[in-house]
Amino acid sequence: MTGALVGGLVGQSLLGDVEGLGFVLTALFVVLTMDAFRDRPDRCTLAAAVGSAVVAVLVAPASMLLVAMSVFTASLAARHHLSRRGRGPARA
């Protein structure tokens, strides 16, 4: 956590006035998504990610990335909960 804080502060002070830098985080998530899909193709997860992005653009365009990641995380948690519930109690 300290590393992220220091990195954020140093990055803000050194790169605060660079145009287009805000797009880098979005591009990073796109590339990570593409790599993850190539490794384990799962159309349901891909649909949840795209749906989360669409919901975020419609609901809060100014905070699209934060809202999309929150909705996507909630959808993954719900999917995990539903799949565990369908299997019954875990055996030790």
C-alpha cells in the first residue's frame, strides 16, 4: 500500500501535466482483459465486463472506469456466490 501511495505521489508530481495520461489506465485494463481472455476464454465474463462498461457510461460517464470496475467486481462476486450455492455445501 505504501508503494502505491508513493508511486501515485511521484507520478502526479512528475507527470501531472502530460496530456492523455488518463487514457493509459483504460488502455492497461483493455490489454489485461485481452490477455486474460486469450488465456481462458469465458464469454460470460466478457459479457459481464462489456455490460458493466455500458452501464457505467450510461449512469456516470464522468466516473466511468470506477463505476465499471465496481459493477464488474459485484457481478463476479454474485456469479461466484451463485455457482457455489448451486454445488451445495463444501466437503472437507
